[in-house]
Amino acid sequence: MKKQKTVIIFSILFILIILGGYFGIRYAKKQEGNEMLEYTPEQEITEEQSRQTIVSLYFIEKETGDIYPEARLIDIKELLQLPYDKLMELLIQGPKNDKLTRAIPENTKLNKAYTEGDCLVLDVSADIISNVIDEKITKEKMIDTIVNTMTELTEINQVKFLVDGQPNEALEGVYVRKVLETHK
């Protein structure tokens, strides 16, 4: 009888341990799930923030004369409506970083921008070739800043220039992106 009583007590304890473990694990998983549901971010993303994107604009480094990208946060609606116009406007306005300078003369106007396949045609005012900003900024560097900026857009692989609607020997040809050296 004593042996039977001991077996029953051990059986009951065994069942209680198994049930306790089962419900304990279930409770722990439920608590983990609650923690994830109760998480609140420190700052909500505003509608304005969700409509912005980062673009790379290329400018000239003042000391070395090298071309460097500057990341700029802009409203995606502006970029979707007239992407080439907006990027040229930002290039003409110049960089926000004091160590960089613009390569395009300030009076330059974009008359028209359109694509021919994967080639972007930029019709610009004659100010682009008649106004020299700085002797360190060559025509090639000015072209590279524009081409590298425009080819950040996936649909553009080449850029062609017109000056006041006509081909101009100073900017003739079709230009492609140049790989820039990384500087330490």
C-alpha cells in the first residue's frame, strides 16, 4: 500500500510539473507578444518625412578642385513632376556645404529638358559657356557635375547639351558618367 501511495504521489507531481512547464512557456510567449505590441516609437514619421528622398548632387571641392557628391533631402513630389528641372535648379543654386562650390554659372537657365531613350537632352542658356565662375572649374568638371548628377536617375545613362536650342561646339557630343576616385 505504501508503495502504491508513493507511485501515485510521484505521478501527480510529474503531471503537475509537465502542466506547470506547459503553461509557464505559454505565459512567457504571451508576455513577449505583448511587449512587441506595446512598443511605441520615440518619434512618429510625419507625412512630410515620408514624402522625402535623398538625391546626390555633384559639386566642386574648393581646395582641390575635385568633384564630390552632396546628399540632399528633397520632396519626392518635386522630383516626380520635373526631375531634370529640379536637379538643374539645385545644381545652379549650389551646395550647402561650405567646402564645396557650384560649377554652373548662377545666371544659367534650363530652357528645356527631355529624354531620347536613355539620353537626357538639356537645352540651357548661353550663360553656361559665357560666364566663367573660377579658373579652377574647367568646362569638363562642370559637365561632369551635371552628368554625374543626372545619371543618378536610373533611366538616364547619357547627357547631351544644346545651347539656346542649338548644338554648340563648346558642349558638343554625348557625355556619360565618369567614375570618381575615392578620397581619404
